[in-house]
Amino acid sequence: MEFYRITSKENDIIKLISQLQKSSSKRRELGLFVLEGLRICSDAVKNNYDIEMLIISETANEKYSENIEEISYKSKKNFVLPDALFKKISDTVNPQGVLCICKISSYSPEEINPEGKYIALENLQDPSNLGAISRTAEALGIDGIIIQGGCDPYSPKSLRASMGALVRIPVFQTDNLFEIFETCGLRSFAAVVHTKAESLGQVKFDKGCVVLIGNEANGLTDNAIQMSDVLVTIPMRGNAESLNAAVAASLIMWEMSK
């Protein structure tokens, strides 16, 4: 495949990459996001993401030529940059020199398996937590993540924290979690710290269920708690009042996977 050369930081494509890396609103407006790193770009190809552009450094072109060729055949346009220019647009300290601009996959509620098991995140703010949850979800065979509010799953921080999991498992974004649950017939479990909630070890997660995890500081909203079918809590000893959101989600997903 032919590669076009870019040498100026004033090039429109260089400016576009910077905008997509920094702005969630720009990502939503254009329906595009940036992936950086050889493996995650290869994962995007394997998972049928539309690759709008492949951008590589001169060194990467020599070092990873075989892998890059595979990605370039799926990309609509391919560009090569001097190493110094690539480093300026990179979001990492020691870039591999491989970057893709991809279309955001718009998973629809119709693609939710009514017999599947899902994790739902309401107003989760920390990209590190989102990344950790997605990695555990993939490892334990959870069918997908449903997100309302909070951090952007297509931000560089979220994608990096997920180690590519966010492009390998379905991610559904919505403004109304319970509308999706009702449409798909999913039984909802709200993870809470509550004396009247059922203990995690006593709950049976049958097919067609979803567990809700809330905001790191405030937990789930009152509306989410009231509308959930079951309240579930993780018993804790000592003086701990709550668990990190990613830790709580991981413990629950382990029980879901049994």
C-alpha cells in the first residue's frame, strides 16, 4: 500500500490527531478516535473497526513492516512521519510509532444478548477504573459493558488503561440504562453498600443479567438503586466502608462468571 509523507506539524491531519486525543466532544462530533500502539491497532483490525488512517514513524516502518502491512491494507489512507514529528503527536513517553484513526463502533441495544451477562457503569469518572473493569470483563467472559455518563471509553487514557480490551469487547453507550435493560429483558443488580442488600455470595446470577457499578465518590444514583431488581453488597470486615469501583466490579464479575 502507498504511504504519503507528512513533514509539517501544521498539516491538517496532525492537527486532527491532536484534537481527537484531547477532546471528547470532538470525538463525538466526528465519530472518530485515536489508537496508539502496534498491538491495539492490530486488535482494531481483527475486531473489524473501520480504519480511516494509519500513521507511522520512519523507524516503525522499518521495524514492524510485516505487521504494518496488514493494518495498511485495511486503512483508507496511510501516512509516514519523521520520528521527531511522530513523537510530538504521540500520547506516550516512548512511542512505538504506530497510530490509527478509527471510527467509533456504534453498538446498538439490538446487539445485546438477552441471555448474556453484562456490567453497567453509571457516571464512572476514572479512566483507570474503566480500563481495569474492561480488562477483567474480557478475562472473565462478560458479554459487554454498558456505559451511561462518566469518562469517555475512547479517550487515550481509557484505551491505554484497558490494554486494548475496550476494542475487543462490545461497549454500549446510552443516556438511559434502564430503557436498555427493559428492552433486552435483562435482570438488573445494583452494587451498593446497604444493610438490606443481598450478600454477594448468596446471589445467583442467571443468564440475562446486568450488574450496575456507580460513581467512585457517590456510588449509584438514587434512581438507579430504586429501579434495579436486586440490591447486592460485598460483605466487608474491619473498618473499610467501601471498595474501589474496579475492585468491587471485579469481585462481582468473578461471581457472575461462576
